Amino acid sequence: MNELKRPKDSLWIGLLAMVAFILWGLWVNWEYGLASRIQVAVTQGVVSLFSTVFSAELIVWLERRFRHFKKGTLITGAASWVVFYSMIWGAHVLAGTPELLPTMLPGMIIGVFFCCGYAYRVARFRSR
């Protein structure tokens, strides 16, 4: 029965991330005009929504595989972070992002807290 117990808030977390990253993108790019603001808002919104939902679902899936390990929650958080940011890194390389580390670092830092925190949440939710 605990196999089916899991948080069902990945969409809400994705929507929160979408709003936060749209606001960040708008603030950073405000001086470049309306067309740039629209492009940034749409891009940030779509990418943050889908990447956050994907990441949350990846954590749920990994937690089911690693929960029997002694440090299963930590392994789940770390593994989800590595998988997710390997994909993001690859996308940036393919896109030709010139400043790779400075571009990715804020999201990578936030991602550590999200992946480990959500892995803990999934494990605690299942143990109820």
C-alpha cells in the first residue's frame, strides 16, 4: 500500500517555479524591450514548469528504487540532481551557451536543495 503513497504536488511546485523564474527573467532582462520580455517569460515559464515537474517525478521514481538503502533518501536526492543537471548541461552545450557555469550555477544550487528536500518529503510522505 505504501508503494502508492506519494505527494501529488509536483504540478503545484512546477507552477510556483514557473512564476518565480518568469519574474527573475523579466527583472534581469527588463531593459531589452517588450519582445525580449515576452520571449524570456515564455521560455522561462515553459522550461521551469516542465523541468520542475520532471525533476519531482524523477525523485518519486528514484525513491522507489533506493528507499531500501541505508542512505536511500540522500542517494535519491543526489542521483536525481546528477541526472537532471546532466541533461540541462547537455542542452546548454548543444545550444552553444557561451558562459556555461555562470548560466547554470544559480539553478544548480537551488536544485541541490530542491532535489534533496523533495526526496526527503517523498520518503516522509510514504512512511505515514
